[in-house]
Amino acid sequence: MHNHFFAFFSRMKYINRWALMRNTRDDNLSQHSHEVAAIAHALAVIGNKRLQKNYNCERAALLGLYHDMPEILTGDIPTPVKYFNKEIVAAYKAVEKAAAEKLLLTLPPDIREEYAPILTKEGNDSEIWELVHSADKLSALIKCVEERGAGNSEFKKAEQSLRGFIETRGCPEASIFVGEFLKSYELTLDQLN
């Protein structure tokens, strides 16, 4: 029997992000998921070390890695479209859930239950999913900062919106990340050295 789950997973590199905007550098779902996993892990570490939380850091990284996997089947829907109104949000959530369930069926039955809460975002991970959601927004903000640094003003409004979202989100870990790490994304390699 052939199980296609990881072949699907490897196709994340073909899903481009930010399709409605002019990009100086292409960004794909695989790169984004990798970055979200790293940032989610960092947010969990920050929470544990600085805010006396008790996050499972490895779980945060894992959820970040798979957080957008249903987009392999749905594609990346631009944020202004995805959140245009309540009906579109509800419809997209239904499509995303159907995609997650279809992907789960590509796993052998004996390991499917391990992946179900990761793809369906159900289970006991709500606190960590909040970190992953903040990491997702931070990854998008980083993209905006990098595009601005490359002279692309196309991302100016998105950057302002994402900064506002993070400031009002109530995720102290994300605020700490912005305060301590975001400015470095504006530097060149020589400046970082």
C-alpha cells in the first residue's frame, strides 16, 4: 500500500505566498512553515524562560511546521480575500477542514491519530496554537520588513497592519520577539557580522 502524506508534504515548496503582491523574493509555503516552526519554538522558550509559562517547546515547533499543510490542497488564499466577510471565513474554514481530513486519509490508519490533532487543530493544544498563530503573523511581518528593506513599498500597509495586530494580540512572547529580534531583519549580512 502506498501512503501519500509525505509526498503531499513535500509539495509545500510549490505553493507560493503573497500572490497578489509584487515580491522582490518569492516566498513559498515550505519556507514559511519552517520559519513559523522556528519562531513558535522561540516564543515557547521565551514564555518558559521569561514569563514562567510551561509550554512544550518541541510541540510548538511541530505545530508550526504543519500549520498550513491543508494549503497544499487549497492553495494560499490572500488574507484580504480570506477574511473579507464572515461567510467567506466560515466557508474557508470548512474547505480547510475538508483538506485536512483528506490529507489524514493519506496516512496509514495506525499512525493517523498522531497527526489528526496537528492537521485539524483540535485537541489539547489551544495555548500552543495561539503561539503558532502569533508566529505565523511574525513570519508575515518579517516578510514585510525584508521587502521594505529591498526597496519594495508594496508591503507597507501589510506591515502596518501586522504590527498593529501583534501589538493588540495580547501575546507577550510575540512582543518580546519584536522588541529583541525584529530589528535584525533589517540588517545586511555584513552588518549582522
